[in-house]
Amino acid sequence: MSLIRKLSVLVVAAMAMGSVASHDYGDALTKSILFYEGQRSGKLPSTQRMTWREDSALRDGSDFGVDLVGGYYDAGDNVKFTFPMAFSITMLAWSVLEFGNSMGSDLQHSLDAIQWGTDYLLKATDVPGVVFAQVGDPYGDHNCWERPEDMDTPRTPYAVSKEHPGSEVSAEIAAALAASSMVFRHFNQTYSALLLNRARMVFEFADEYRGSYNDSIGPWVCPFYCDFSGYQDELVWAAVWLMRATRAPFYWSYVLANIQNLDKTSSFAEFGWDAKHAGINVLVSRLVKSQAPYSPEPFTTNADRFVCSVLPESQTVSVSYSPGGLLIKPGGSNLQRPAALSFLLLVYSRALRRDNRVVRCDNVVAKPSRLIQFARSQVDYILGSNPLNMSYMVGYGNKFPEKIHHRGSSLPSVSQHPQHIDCNGGDPYFWSDNPNPNFLTGAVVGGPDIQDYYSDSRVNFVHSEPTTYINAPLVGLLAYFKTH
Ligand SMILES: *[C@@H]1O[C@H](CO)[C@@H](O)[C@H](O)[C@H]1NC(C)=O
Ligand SMILES: *[C@@H]1O[C@H](CO)[C@@H](O)[C@H](O)[C@H]1NC(C)=O
Ligand SMILES: *[C@@H]1O[C@H](CO)[C@@H](O)[C@H](O)[C@H]1NC(C)=O
């Protein structure tokens, strides 16, 4: 009797801590990839599984004599911002390169998600010396609440060129194409070679004509995807990916010569569409040592410092944590940060294990298992192990965001409501208290505030909007935890 009572006390205690809640990582993985189908622009294939979406933006580029049909809508709007789109593709490709073995039947869907992006990046870089950095007038788009299928806002393309350069967007495209070329090497050598060849050309353009797209097309990319951290990091990041894909010594020399240009003080705990420094250090550390002429410094020292800037027990931690344990940094769409930083920690744990190393943060010793445990805690929080017991992935778990800031999801589908809904015609749906009629399954939103509170409000885009770059690193994390 007393034993049973003790056991039930234990069970209750464990439940209250929320730590025993085990998640269906496989289900979350499937959904995290499905999300990309909801963001597709262009002519949808017969294999489209998210069927409430239909063809859209079929004339992108045509007024200017170019074919810019396809690619991804960035977030809850219908603009195609190439800079964050390319970063999302780089991260999907890295997810597959590291964790593709754990994806099972979702591997093919991941490849499709990558190729939907790379096919577009090939179009955006088809004219030598020109890179299309954006399609869609962001002011026209943001002023309307319209389905992509109804769009009648200006689909203006914005390009960078030799005279008006944009090294960050161009180099990120080169990184995405180089990483993806490695993914496709095993599946289609012709396509892989096409991607790699283009990656080299676009990198050359980015490097030779240096400048920030802030100064070339700033009024349209800012304040949405203004380049704050400069373009030096993207140039080195692209060179590392090209080094991995080609093994050409030129790229390694380039990395060593240019790594010094990066600001060493500000970006250790930063990794996302704008800031690649921590990603560079982890990516280089992950390369096998036999891959001459690889040398580990300064990359592993910097990667160690990155770890110490993230782990909550470290004295040099430079990120914040909510009471429920979620990593928080200033700025919108916060869940991109726990996702991307956890991805790096997980990848770095593999480098540490291979090299039989630990990370020393002053008197705190972080073993590889601690990095993995940390990454898992962030993933679990996102999936529902948090004070609200709420999943931040649409369609995963019992309780998840229902009023996400997403035009297509919040309006009735074209098959339910065939009549055109114009720019202001969507307003009643935007202001409605009803849940969105279409599930953007797998979308992970910006997430809760620093007090673990989430209001589930369409108006509050900082917290309720999904983006392509929140999901991309999660795809890799979920694949790993599905099998470990
Ligand atoms: C491989 O890629 C090439 C170039 O994109 C394409 O034409 C071909 O259809 C692809 N082959 C397969 C089997 O998918
Ligand atoms: C881009 O513009 C923003 C905002 O004006 C500025 O803070 C940033 O330093 C600029 N970046 C570059 C690389 O010039
Ligand atoms: C979350 O779940 C735990 C354990 O079941 C419960 O004790 C707690 O009250 C729940 N919190 C909310 C906000 O529902």
C-alpha cells in the first residue's frame, strides 16, 4: 500500500515537472517539412500534400523578361526575400547532410523542399552578374491581407548587380547551392553539378563586387531584412561550404585570409539569416581532420566560446532564459534563435565526441552529452514541455497556435471561397477571433515572450508569425531526436 502510494507520488511529481513528457519527434519532423509546401510560390506539382494551397504568382519576373516563378514566400506575407530564403535552404541542406540518415521516408520530402528552393535560386542567378534579391513590393504586399492565389499587388523584382552589389545575399545563395549540391550528389549527379557550378559563379560575383545590398536596394529590403552584421560573414560562410563541396585549396586559403575580417567580439552567440560567424566556426570544426589542409584554429576556440555564451550554467552566458527555460534574445520571431543555436550545439557535440574533447567554460565543464541535452530541452519546450503546456508547432500536440499571422492560412481556401478576395477584403479575417480556417501544418511561430506567455493573436506578428528559417534547423534537430 505504502509502496503504491510512493509510486503514485513519484508519478505525479514527474508529471508536474513536465520533464517526462516524451515527444513524438517523428511526427513533428514530418510536419516541420510539410510546412514548406504551404510556403510554396509558383505552379504546384501534382504531389502537393498541403492541398488548400493552389498556384500563385505565375507571372513573377515576366514583365521584366525573366522567369522568377517559384521559390518560397518568406513568412506570413507573400514577398519572396531571397536572403532569408537562401539561408533556410542552406540550413535544410545542412540538416540533411548531418541527419538525413534519421529521416526515413521524410528524406524524400526534405529533398523536395530543398529543390523547390534551389530551382528558384538557379532562376534568380541565371543572368551572369545579376542576382535577384527579392520579388514583391514589400509595402504593397504588407498593406494587403490577401491570399497568394489572389495577389494583385506589385510583384516588382529587385536585383543586385556589379554596379549595385549585394555580397550578403549573393554569398548566401552560393552557400545554399554548394550545400545542396552535396545533398544531391547521391541522388542526381547532373543536378548536383549544376548547383555546384552555379555556386562557384555566384560566389565569385559576390566576392569581386563587394558591397551590402543595404546600399543598393535598401529601401525595399530594409527594414524587413536589412543586413546588420555586414557581408564578410556570408563570404566566409559560402567559402567554407564551397571548400566542403569542392575540396579546392583556394577556398580554404580564402577562409583563412578573410576570417580575420569578422568582428570577433559581437557575434559569438548569434546565428541566423544575418549572422553566420558561429555557424562558420562549428562547420569548420565539424570537417574531418584528414581533410587537408584543414586546421582547427581559430575555429574550435571560437566555437568553444560560442558554447560558453549559450549554456545557462556558464559565467559568460550572453543570452537570456525564460523561467520555463526557453532561450531568448532580443528581436522578433524568437524561436528562430533556440532552434538555430541548438542546431549548432548538436552538430558541435558530434565534433567534440569525434575529437574526444569537452568544452571548458571557466570552471564549468560541458561534455558533448550536455550540449545534446540542452538542444533537446529547447526542442521539447517548442513541442509543449513549457509552462503553458502548449506546442508552438501548428498541428502538433493538443494545444497549438490557432490564429497565426499568415495570410493564406487565415483566409478561406480558393476551393472553399472561389471568389477573389481583394487587398482590403481580407481585413475581416485578419481581425476575426476565429481560428484560422486552414492548418499551416508544421509551421513554428515566433513563440512566447520572456515570461513564457503567448497570446495567440494574429495581430501580434512578432510572436504569431511563422518563417521559413525558424523551421529549417528544427528539421535537423527533430531528425536526430527521432532516432536518439
Ligand atoms: C537530374 O537533374 C537533371 C538536371 O536538373 C534533370 O534534367 C533530370 O531530370 C534529373 N534526373 C532525375 C532522375 O531526376
Ligand atoms: C544596413 O542598414 C542598417 C540600418 O540602417 C545598418 O544598421 C547596418 O549597419 C547596415 N549594414 C551594412 C552592412 O551597411
Ligand atoms: C501543465 O501541465 C501540468 C502537468 O499536467 C499541470 O500541472 C499544469 O497545471 C498545466 N499548466 C497549464 C497552464 O495548463
